[in-house]
Amino acid sequence: MPSFNSRAFIGASLFCAVIVLTVTSIWLYTKQHSALIAVIHTMVGFSMLIVAIWHMVKNFKPLSLYLNPKKKFNSKYSVAMPIAFGLCIYLVLSPILSLAPALQIYQLGQTLKATDKADMEVSSGDKELKYIERSIKKTWGTRTDYYCRA
């Protein structure tokens, strides 16, 4: 009977979640808002949060050793926690204070979404043309030779 290895499950779950969140993040950043993609992104994000909390609970002692700047790790003081904390503060405050590159990243995303919207409008075509095409299909059916009829 196979046993359940929680460490393998946590690692595989976080790996899969990172891949899905990366793809859906890029999709939501560059394309017009899609409710389906947003729901997938949200559900996987919440499940990743739960698994990450589970990971931190199961690995509290090693994480506390890695992140404590006062404890030595391999005979050296760890600077991981101050760097991670500083980076997190910068990423939170940069959009609030309009620091670089937050505003530029936001503007790039809006430009990409506007381009996608314009492409969708062009590909959807003229409303009158769509009406004519629907009328032709309704009258002649789905045959490919309806333009040849007199």
C-alpha cells in the first residue's frame, strides 16, 4: 500500500501552483480580463496559500534558523531575512509612492491590454458586416458555395 509523503505533496503542489500562477498572471497582465482565468488564478492562489502555510508549519525550525540574522548558518551570519523583508517592503511601497519601476510596469500592462482590446475589436469586425454574414448563413445555410448562387 503506498504511503502519503507530505513533503513530496507539498513540494509538488507548490511547484504546480507556481507554474499555473505564473501563466495566469501573465495572461491577466497582458490580455483583456477573463473571468475564467481570474477564477483559476484565484483558486490556485488560495490553495497555494494553504499549502505554503502547511509548509511553514512543518518546517518552522529550519525556516527560523535560515531567517534569523542573529544565528549563524554555516559559520556565517544570515542576511536572508533583512534582504527579504526589505524587498517585500519595497514591492509594497513602490506602487503607493510611485517609485520605479511600479508605474512603468503598470503602464506597460495597460498598454498591452489596450492593444489586445483593439485587436479584438478589429477581429470582431463591423457590426453591419456581421449582420450581413449572419443573414447570408441563415438564408443559404452553412454551405461553402453560397456566394456562387444567383
